[in-house]
Amino acid sequence: MLYRRLLPRIVPALVAGALGILLGSAPAQDAENSDAIEIKAAAGMRYDPPRFVVKPGAKVKLEIENTDDMAHNFVIVAPGGRAEVVAAALTMPITPDQTFIPQSDKILFHAPLLTPGKSAPLEFTAPTEPGVYPYVCTFPGHGYLMFGAMYVTKQAESELPTIANDENLPDAIRDAAKVTKLHAYPETPPYWYRIFMRDSGPAAIAVALPDGQNYCWDAGACRLRYVWRGAFVDPMPHWRTNGDGFAEVKGTIYYRTAPSFPLRFGEEKKVPQDIHFRGYHVVEGLPEFHYEVDGADVRELIKSAHGGIEETFKITGTKGPVFFVTDPNGGATVASEAGKFADGVLKLPAAKAKEFTVSFTETLNKEPIGYWSMNDVLTDKKPFPVPGVKDRALKFDGRRSQFNTGLKSEALSGGATFSIWAQMQKPKQPDQSCIGALGKDGEFALGANIAGVPGYGVLVKNAGVEAKIVAAMPTEADGNWHHLAATLDGKSLRFFFDGKPSGSGQGATLPPEAEFFLGSSGKQHYANAILDEARIYARVLDPKEIAAIYENERPKTTAPAPSPKPAK
């Protein structure tokens, strides 16, 4: 059994902050009942309060104060416009007088960029249209974590969703409001657990950094596995099962490292085989990992940075060039002051490699918001793993074997892509949902025998509008692996079979309030299939990206299937 390591910093002010701010015990302020609403940009990438209420058309006075130790601004945007504005701010050039307020019709009101200790007033007339108007810090990288909600409504604050259930607020705010106390003392980043994590070896270390950044480091393989923003982990699945369950990531994973060891010595393509973990010690409150690679001594320290992390290496015992290899198509922009990356590779002479830093800055929505490699047991029945298209796969037996992804259709309002590998014999039952969902007045299904029509396909049904695409398999009972993908952009639905476009439909939107499951629709349509490499993206992948997934992962011993013909 693995034991956790937790090193919190006990800050007296945190207690009051957690109770009054994060847990939302104080009521939301109302612009008509106060001379001015005080809003603080506080430590930990958060606004205090996380939301407030105004009536439609009301005169609003805000007093924005920066109590943090870094610069922040305050921008109110139209409903649903936060992600677009945050992404636009990332592309702005950095200049001495830059406020990071992009040109956008989604921006309604804003305060200037405030350095630590500064404040500024903001007065405006509230929109007359009721709704939830996000406010956000658009300083590069902050807006993914640092935002709140201005409710324009005639409702009382008591009629709003509770803080814990308000999906317009950051995950960290909602999680803190659930008052799930795991320890008898405040948990203040940085801290970490030695714990089982998905897509890592059994010696995983999950680290919570300041500013809402987190990462999983594999002590067995001596390398970073993935990075995520937002809430940390739920360790209870691991603790309640006597150590054989997995802690679950509660935030959004935005970067996964390449599958092989990143450091190379002497030759770029020479992947080290002699790797030994030597432990870690604490530097600046953070774990600095120590290991040996092919005779070289390596120390690795990971810190949070604006919109991502910084990874610093100290290497001794090598005389030749050192290469740092990344995935150029991963979910982060990778850079280093030590040199330039070429196709994801940084080459350094031995002298420069003695100490160098690599930064990883999130690329919004590049990575899937949900990814399940099937290398780890997912379902309650814990099916026996079998060989997959990539490492292991899991068999869903068609008898209520399923996995709840935890994702809902509301997270995919800006477009969606579903991708999965499936191996099955000729299905006997209709609607074999490899990825499925049932929601309010609708459903989604990506799988086989859709609506009883033989073959693989996709179905989207919502409020009486149905879009269905079924591609007839060239050999229905071949038992081979096939790749299924579907994209929705709010207007049209496209289906891809084995990397190739295989049909399209119009008027397709995801059903509201739908939860997505692997192996079923949640309550019915159970798949009798072996499934592998399931992904859900909050964007529409283009055909080249879908073809690349197929080509990179398909079993190379199997010839590519011919293009299927859409069924009439």
C-alpha cells in the first residue's frame, strides 16, 4: 500500500478565507443594496466574492482591489464569451503598457490592469437582458482559473444554485464549498500525495502547485506524465479501497507528455534504458526529484507559471549534447531560454545542459477534456484487461458494464468531437453505444447497429430533431479494430469511420443536461465490445486530425479498411 505525503503551509488567514470566500457563506452582494460592491483579486487565482447579483438595467458600482502579489485585471463579458476572450488575450503582444484587453464584441465592461496593492472603480449600467455574465482576469493564462459570475436577474440570491452546484464558477470554488475535509488542517498548495494515478506507474506523485496548476510525476519512470489546471484530485477512491484504486483528477488535463523518456544523451533517438529514482528533497516548499539516467545525475524541479508550469533540470556527469524531446502537437506551447525547439526537440551542448528551464503554457482545448486509455480498470465490474490498439483495452460485456465520464453536454457548447476504438462481432442488439448519453429530451450514441441499422454510426436526437448516420461495415463480423469518430459544431454532424469521412447530417445539437458514458447511454444501449483510447474534445477536430489519430494508433498488421458506404 502506498502512503500519501502532505506538506501544507498553515496560513491563519486561510481559515477565514475558506469559510467566508470559498465556501460562499456570505450572501452574494446586490448592487441596489450597496453603495459599491467590493471585489478583490485574491491569492490563489480567485475573485472574492466569486459571484454577485444585480437587477436588469441597474446602476452598478464596483470597487476592484488587487490584494494578490501579481498583476490582474477585471473584465465582464457577454454570456458564453469567456473562453473566446481569454484565447484572444493570449495572442496579444507583450508591451510595457499592455492591459491585455483584446478587441472583442463579447467584452462589455472592464477595469484597468492592477498591480499588487492597487484598486480602481468601475461603474456601468447592467444589461437589461437577464443572464449569467462572467467576469474574468484576461492576463495571459489567468482566465482559465480566475473568473466569477455576475447574475443579472430579478431573483434573490437565495434562489440561485448553491456555490457547490454553480457550474458558472471555477471548480476550485465549487469543490471548496462542498466542505469535503480530508485533513484536520487547511490544505494550502504546494502539497502532494504518493498515490495511484491513472496513466502512470504505481509510484505516482500528484502535486498541487500554487495558482491552480497541478501535475502527476511518475517516480518509477522518473518523468512527468501530465499537467492539469483547476481542482486537484479526489484521493478517496484510492483510500477507501485499501490502496488499489485510483485517485481521480478533478480539474482539466491540458498537457500529456510524449510516451517515451524526454531526456536523451549524446543522440536524439537513443532512448535511455538505465533509469534509477534516488528520491526527492524539498526546495522552496516543492519536491525536487533526483534520479540517474545512463550514468548522468539529474535533478528536476517543477513550479507553476502564468498559464502553465516551468520545469528546471540540473544535469551533471554528461559530456555530449543533451536533447529534450516533447510532443510538438501536445496541448501546451513549449519554450526555453536555453535554446529553440525544432519539431518538439531542444538540443543543448553539455555546458548549457548543466541547468536549463523548459516552460509549458496551455493551448486552450488542444487536448481532449476527457481521455481514457483503458490501461486502467474503469468499470465497477473491473473487467479483465485485454490487448488493445495501444497497450491495453477493456471489454464491456453488454450487461450493464459502463463507465461514467463525469462530463456533461454543457461543457461542449462550443463544439465537440468524440473518438473511440471498438472491436466487436456482429452486434445482436440495436444501439450498441460505445460512447453514449441520455439527456433532457434527447440522446447521443456513437457505436454500432444504431436504431437497428447494421453497421457503425452515430445518432444525435434532441427536441424532436434527429440526425443519424450509419456507415455499412465492409465486413460486419470481421472482429477487427475500427476507429469511430463524430464531430458536432452546433449546425452539423459528421461521422468518421477508420479515419475517413463517412457521412454528415444537419441540425444536430447535443441534448441538454446529458451525461456521457463509455459502453452505454447510461441507462440502456449497453455495448458488447472491447473499447480502447476513448476521447472527448471540447472543439471540432478537422478531418486531418482525425485521420492522424487513426494512422498513429491503428494496428499496423491490419490493412486499412475501404471507405464504407453510407446506408440509405
